[in-house]
Amino acid sequence: MATVQTAGNTQTQNVTVESDHPNRVMRFSEVMTITGLSRGSIYKQIAAGTFPKNISLGGRATGFLAREVDDWLRARIAARDLT
């Protein structure tokens, strides 16, 4: 479940990362919603090599492969559960 704020309104919605399509592309805003990270935090982690790289969709549009973001989330959960 994720909380999304738009134009002063707060909505809670269920967000599922997994998809039937193995190469589903998530836009940046969806990745921020699912991970809870800001745009700057995501870019810092990409530069550090600790977050999946985004892919160009043409023009100024970029996205992330849902399976890579899902793998990243699962690794974070696994690391948490080890402690």
C-alpha cells in the first residue's frame, strides 16, 4: 500500500510491482511511490550503483524495469530480516 499526494489531496492506494509482462516499464513517479524515495535519492543511489539504472524511453522520458525495482525491494527486505 502506498500513500500518494496530488494537489494537496492525499490518497491511499494498493500498489503492486509485479506484472505478467517480464519487461514492464515503470515511470519515475511510480518508482518514487513504491520505494518511498525522492527523485534525488534515487539518482544518488543509481550513481552509487545501489539502485537499478533507468532506461531511456525517448525524448526526456525515462523508466525502470519493474522486475529490477522488485528485485531491489526484495533485497532490501532480505537485508532487514537478517538483522
